[in-house]
Amino acid sequence: MQITAVEGLGAEITDVDIKSLSDAEFAAIEDAFAEHGVIFFRDQDTTETDHIAFAERFGDINVNRFFAAHPDYPQIALVAKEPDQKDNIGGGWHTDHSYDHEPALGSVLVARELPESGGDTMFASMYKAYESLPDDLKARIEGRSAIHSGKHIFGEGPDSYYKTSDAGEHDEGTGRIGNADVAATLVDPEHPIVITHPLSGKKALYVNPAFTREIVGISKEESEELLSDLYTHVFTGHDFHHRFKWEPGSIAMWDNRSTWHWALNDYQGQRRIMHRITIEGCALDA
Ligand SMILES: [Fe+2]
């Protein structure tokens, strides 16, 4: 087994079969995951049960509340888009589950059916985003925290993604995202803006454009300006981005606490079917 860092962030793990990992190989994979934030495998021949078994080595599975599930394996969420559907799931920079008090550790995404072209996933390193922040921006977020929410995405509100996209469960929707009533019951958490990563001990920037709502203890205007400055830093930090091109048999596993991702929606008229398993995480400290 070989672990090779790739451009921007992440590591590709080769000469390995995730179905038959020794304990030593698995330990090395866990270390690579903590250090690089996202790990990539190629040419893996896996069934749904292989996918579940691999994910379970990292921890308990989080059964997704909002995504349609695989008909036979509720642990597997479907991240799908059919040729006649317009909107995709995850089509902007974000990290999953920051709207939870104990955000999920990460996800293992397996490519099941790919478009002929397009459908790449972008990743960004929140370790490197934090390290490269200008000192004045670091000073502005020192000791601060922010409120996160999933209601405006998954809830019933008129502007939510659930209501406005064709992924939602409504008259023009396809039901790829559902359970909006559960979104309404979420209690929005407050997380430090800079976290100490629970696996690596490194500092990571922990706000994201999809789910972070406002910074605590400053005015709404100041909060918007500061979040915008932080996001611009990440959007333009091309040296800590990686564009992952999916192939049959590809698997990516990302860490929600140290990366962002963005599923590009540039394959209209084609089918893309991915299977996602998400692993439970923990509360995050400064
Ligand atoms: Fe996502």
C-alpha cells in the first residue's frame, strides 16, 4: 500500500483493496485521513456491504435524515441526479453536518454511475486555510464562535433548497431531499470558528458558506463582512484546493472538520449516482 499526497490537499492511497485491509494498513489509512483531510482510492470493486464494512471501521454510521436512502441499505444515502433533473446535491462550497452539535466525522463516497464527462468534486483544506490567514483576519476571529443551521437548506421555508430546487419533496421536486419537518426541530449549534481537530490536534477554520449563519457577539453587519472575508480567502486559495476526477471504482473519504467540498453540476442531461455513508463525529472544541 502506498500513500501519496496530491496537489492542494488530500492523499491517494494505491496498491490496496479496501475489502481486505490488515490492521496495520487500516491504521495507516486513519493517520493519512487525519493528516490530509481527504483520501482517494481508485479501481475498488465494492458492493454495498463492502462499503458499509469499510465505513464501520471508522465509527458508527450516521443514517442521513434528509437524503433519500438506498432501497435496501438505509445506512447508504443516495447522492443522485437523473438526466431530466437540474439541481444537484452539494453544488456549492460547504462541509456536511456543521448544523449538528456533534458534526459527522466525514463521509465515504463511492461512485456507482458517472456522467461521461463532468461531475468532478472540489475539495479545500481548512488546515491550510487557517494557516494562510492574514494576521489581521486571524485576530478578528480570535476566540470567536458562530451559529450554524440546516433549516434554511433542508426546512420548509419558502427560500430553502428543499423548496426551491428540484431535489426537494414538493410538486416539482424529485424527493431526493425530504424530511423537512425534521429540519424544523433542529436546535442550531454554536461552534468555535477555529477548532482544534479531534484527530490531528491541528487548528482548522470551521465556518462554511452553506450552514454558518452568524458570528456570535458582533453585529449582523460585522458578522456578514467577516464571514465574507473568510470565504473569499478560501474561494481564492487555489493552492489549497484539489479537483477530484471520478472514475469507475473511485472512492473519496473526506473529513468534515478539516475540509470543504463542492460537487460540480456541469453534466446536465446525464445520470450521476453516488453512494454516501456518513460516520458519526464528536463535539468540536477551540
Ligand atoms: Fe456535502
